[in-house]
Amino acid sequence: MNLKFLSLATSGLLAIGTTVSINGVQASSSKTLLLDLAPTSEQPDFNSNRLLNQSNQLLAQDEGEETNIRVYEKASPAVVSIDTEKANGSGTIISPDGMVLTNAHVVSQGGEVKVTLADGREMKADVIAYGEDGLDLAVLKIQNARNLPTIPIAKPGSVKVGQRAFAIGNPFGQFQGTFTIGIVSRIDGERNLIQTDAAINPGNSGGPLLNSQGELIGVNTAIFTRGRSGGNIGIGFAISVDKVPPFLQAVKEGRAPRVAQSQRPFAFSSEPSEKLILDGPEVRGRLDESDSILPIDNSFYDMYSFEGKAGQQIAIEMRSQDLDPYLILLNSDGSELAQDDDSGGQKDAKIMVTLPEDGEYTFLANSYEAGESGDYRLKLRIETETVNPSERSSRLILEEQGTLDRTDAALPSDGSRYEEYSFDGVGGQAVTIRLESSDFDPYVALFGPNGQLVGENDDANSSEKNAVLTVTLPMTGRYRVVVNAYDSTGQGQYLLTVR
């Protein structure tokens, strides 16, 4: 059984080749190639040489660094520091005459507004408009400004989970021009929020979240921190670019409010969490106005923690007849591990994960909608042998019928055709991917939200040519499934299922 090894570097290079071990079977691949996915090329350029595998990895690293440098040099001149009597933050210059986009909560408390440009010049600015209905956006106009550098705004709907994300700002009001790098971890279409692991700290509020072209894809607005003076621990939020053009149009037409509609803090912070034990008694709680508030949607939450061990499969269930439960689970290092709304049945929330390491885990008992109050019940348990550990994978996640033919893209190493599909997965979730065809020899590969190969398969076993891949997802985010024929002769109909 020969296997092709696919690896998607963050630079945009798709590399296929090398020797791999899958499910204990050592296989030497005969396929090695580079697929250049540069967005400026109408047709990808291909190069094939298995001896260049190591140098290709170095090339990917170099190109990644070049992208970082290019984005910073292009965008940083148009990022400003904003100071008022009671707050500080960051902003993005969006017009040569000094229009600046920022957060409403940075400038809504009144007083003189001072803007510091990237070159050190300090200038006064006036607040000319705010977002309505609680939209945490504002526009400033720098006095007597002209010929200023600007940052272009990305096309609405262009942001994808897994893509690179860059933040520039003035963290803690002291380090103007700080540049951090991450990925888009999650997109909340209903709330128009982008979640990122790029380090965003107090003082970054109002600054830009950028794509690899140096375009604004979001306005940084909130972080998760363990205290009011704390810094970022891996969960940051930005208002999606989808909300920016309508807001700017309202400003242009004079329809935007001149007074702030609401004020929101830069972060949601935690009081000391209530410690629970796995397989302990059911916990009863209540969400109401006395609880902490999630600023991204003004919902209430309670915080809990527990000690876990690597490899433990645990389940957290939150049930309520009064509100729509929502759960957020944080890793022992504070990064997001999982979120859930309705997996517990009806509107109840349930998270099932395999813990990646020993340590203290934290989770938020939250509601989906702002201001929801009511009683809830929590269960925190270790999954036992009497409970099906593949509960998540028994449900159909994705089912696609398709055809591979000459109209599909081809791998340059062997001319085999391929198509791609995607699905949202949760860290620790077990999935089984099956690719069936009576017309060709199927081959399937799975890539994670960070672009890295999760797994691949050619033949389910020695007697079955269909491809079957069972994996535990390493992180939460959008996954890509590559449907492929093993060689260039492979064409025809197929059935793809993900459970």
C-alpha cells in the first residue's frame, strides 16, 4: 500500500511526498511535489523533486517570514495610538485626510482625544460617529491631516478559518507598533465576530486585524484574561470586516449616531473559578445580573475549573429550562479547547473532548443570547467503557456525492484529480472519514485549521480499495478533506462521508 504524504505549509505551498507511518504501517511514498497556490497566479506553477523536501520546508519558513515583514511594513504606518483622559487604545487610518476607525469604548467616555502616528507625531482628533445598536465602532477625524498612509479594507465574506491573522497596536498603552501573529480560530457569523489566537492585549482595542495582504479583516475589540490587569491567553475577538462597510456608509451619509450607544470593557475577566471534580455531584447554578458579563454579546457567565489528565475523555453537560446554555472550555494553558451550543439535545450544551495534557482546565457556563437569566444544571464526568466514546463520530457530519473528471484540479506529480470539502470540528472529537468509489481507487487526506496534515489513507485494508481514515481532531476549527484518486487514471463517481 503506497501512501502520498500531503502537507500544507502556512506559506501557501502544498507539499506531497516523503516516508510516513500511518496506523503502524510504514510506507514509502513515490509522490513528491510542490503546488504553488499563490493567489496572484491564475494557474498554479508546479515543481517536482523529492530531493528538495528539506529545502522546500526552509523555503516555506523563509516565505512565511517575508509575509510577516511585508504585512508589517505595509500596514504599520497607518496604525495609530489613541489616548483620552480615561482610556487608551489603537486605531486604523482609513483615508488620507485622517479618518480613523477604532472601538467606541476607547473614545466614548469623553474628553480630549489625542492620536499618535507611527512616526511619533501627536495630533488632536474629533469623534464624528459611533456604531448603533451596540456596535463597538467609532470614527475619528484627525485635525488638519493630509496625505496620511492608509490600510485597505478586505472584501466582506473573505475571511476563512485557518488563515493567517496579524494584529498591530499599542498594548498596555506603552508599546506602540507591536506586531503579533496568529490564525483565525473561529468565525461567529451570527454575532459578526472573528476569534483569533494572535496576541491582543489591553491597548490593542480598536486596532486592525489583518490578512496576509495587509488588508483589514477585523477591528480588535475584546480578549479573554484571567484578571482586570491580565494579558492575552489565546482568545481574542475582532469585529468582522462584514460590519465595517455598512457602518462607514452610514457615517458618510450622516446616519450614524453622534453619541455612543453603549460602553463595553476591553476584555471579559474572571473572578476566582469554582473548583469541581470529575464524576462529582451535579452542580446547580444560576445566571443573572450579579454574574460576570461577556462583552462580545453582553451574556452572563459563571466560571468553573477542574483537574484533568492527558488522554482522559471527559464530558461537560449544561442543561436549563430557562435559557439557551452555551459552554466554552479552555485548555490548561488558557487557550480555547472547545465551544458548544446545542450538542446536548434541544438547546442544551454538551462538550466531549480528550484532554491533551495534565493540568487545570477552565470552562464558562454561559448563555447563547445576551441578558438571558435562569437556573441551570452542570454535569462533569469521565467517559467510561459503558458510554460510547465515539458518540460524536456516530453522527453524520458531512456527506457528499461527486465526480472526479478532467475538469478538476490535478496533482502535478501524477496527474491525479482531486476535490476539496470542509467541516467544522472540535478538539478531541473522533471522526471517521470514508471515501468510496466503484470507478477508481480512492485516496483521502485531512488537513487541520492550521494547514497541517492530520491523516491520510489509500486502502481501508488489503482487501478493500475504499479509503477510510479515523482520527481524533487535535484542535477546534475548520478542517479540509481532500478527495483524490490514487493515480492519473482515476476518474468517476464517489461518495464521501464524515461521521
